[in-house]
Amino acid sequence: MCQLDGKVALVTGGSEGIGAAAARRFVLEGATVFVTGRRQAELDTTVKAINEQSDRGQAIAVRSDVSSHGDLDRLYTRVRDHSGRIDVLFANAGVSELARLEEVSEEHFDRVFGINVRGLLFTVQKALPLLSDGASVILSSSIAASKGVEGTSVYSATKAAIRNFARTWAVELAGRRIRVNAVSPGPIETPGFSGVATDPAQATDFKDALLAAMPLGRLGDPDEVAAAALFLATDASSFTTGAELFVDGGLAQV
Ligand SMILES: NC(=O)c1ccc[n+]([C@@H]2O[C@H](COP(=O)([O-])OP(=O)(O)OC[C@H]3O[C@@H](n4cnc5c(N)ncnc54)[C@H](OP(=O)(O)O)[C@@H]3O)[C@@H](O)[C@H]2O)c1
């Protein structure tokens, strides 16, 4: 028996990086997993690869942008028509862009908050009618929510907002036994992390500074975050809600 046999999951931003690793884990544990992203080709490639590895669960690609209400409505119509409910929601889609305070533009602020905060809030709000009693909601925060790292003021603020969503929604949804937790990765080797700085020298400085302060001295693998998401998705974490689970090589813990 697998840990998510018969469960229905949704992973937003699952065409690459942490979301793809989590979708794969959930499928291998027996779940039907709806996987979203904005780029259809990348999404299809990832979902095909996951399905080729699994003889239990199943991944289903739905192209959907979390910052579009129309896309979210179409996504949930598809989920409702196919599966009728959601047992595990991993609100993972997010973008990271560096900008020092003096460089922050309205466009940068609106883009990062629009996807990371507004997009995540409406992803969860619009899922409410489909969430089963006892469902698990996992929000993608970051160690950035509790650290001061040069160039990350807007991104870090979005992740701090998400950290608090987990506290507030844990209270608001407890009546339906829905647990809400945040997972907070440190630096994880993903396309998103590699692309965080456009200037190669800035990217190297950023990475070197993080590694120098990291007890485990290496970047994390997306599957290490997926393992934490799986823990939060299953009854193994049945008494855990409103919490923040760090997967950061110790970076924000020491
Ligand atoms: N990697 C790290 O070091 C790290 C550390 C802490 C927290 N995190 C958080 O973990 C989450 C995943 O990060 P990652 O590094 O795996 O990112 P990634 O490699 O950039 O992958 C992001 C995924 O989200 C999708 N996505 C982006 N914007 C979207 C939108 N508006 N609607 C739907 N899907 C969208 C992307 O596909 P499309 O571009 O096709 O939409 C892609 O599949 C993010 O919330 C990030 O902030 C990451």
C-alpha cells in the first residue's frame, strides 16, 4: 500500500523544479495529481516522464497561470469534473527575482506579489469547495521569510506573507480538519534558483554567500523538498498544522 493511494492532489507550478519533484513523489505514492504551469510544452514533457515511471498514480497536465482568475476557474472545473475533490493541495508556483531596494520597480513588485501572494491566495480560496474534510494544504514559503538577504526585499516579503497565510488558514480551516502548513526551502538546485540573478557575477556572489553560511555546505535537491511535502501531505503529519517545515541544510537554523 502506498502513502497516497486513491488520493487526489494538485501541485501548482509543477513543470519543473520542486513542483515537478513533488508531483512525481505523489504519483509514485499512488495519487492522481493535477500538475499546472504556464508553458504547455514543459508541462506535457514533465507529466509524460512522470507517468512513464509510475504504474500506480497518474499525473494530469492542466495549463494554468495562478495569477489569472480565469485560468484558476478552468483548472478547478477540470478537477471537479474529473475527480470531484482535492485531498492534497501543494500551492508551490512562485517566482524569484532579485532587486535591491533602490532598483525595485512597480512592475517588479506587482509581478512577484501577483504570482507569489495574490496567485497563491486565490489558488487556495478557489480550491475551498473542492477540498475534502481532512485535506492537507501545503504552501511554498522560503527561508527568505525569516532572513535578510541582499536583493530579496520583495521576494522575501511575499514569502513572509505566505508564512502567515499558513498560520491564519490553519485556524480558519481547522473546523473542516484541513491542515495548512508551509514548507520553507533553502537554496535548492532548480531552474528558478539558477535564474534568480540575470548578471552571472551577481548569481555567483549570491550562491557563494549562501553556501558559506550553510552547515551542510551544498545546495538542496528538489526531491529533498518533495520528501518534506510528502510528509505534510500524509497522515504522518496528522497533528501538524500552521507549522513551517524548513528544508534548508540548516542555513536559517544556526
Ligand atoms: N529553488 C529554491 O532555492 C527555492 C527556495 C525557497 C523557496 N522556493 C520556492 O519554491 C517554489 C518552487 O521553486 P523552484 O525553484 O522549483 O521554481 P522553478 O524552478 O522556477 O519552477 C517554478 C515552476 O512554477 C511554474 N510557475 C511559475 N509561475 C507560475 C504561474 N504564474 N502560474 C503557474 N505556474 C507557474 C513554472 O512553470 P511556468 O514558468 O511554465 O509557469 C515552473 O513549473 C517557489 O514558490 C519558490 O519561491 C524555491
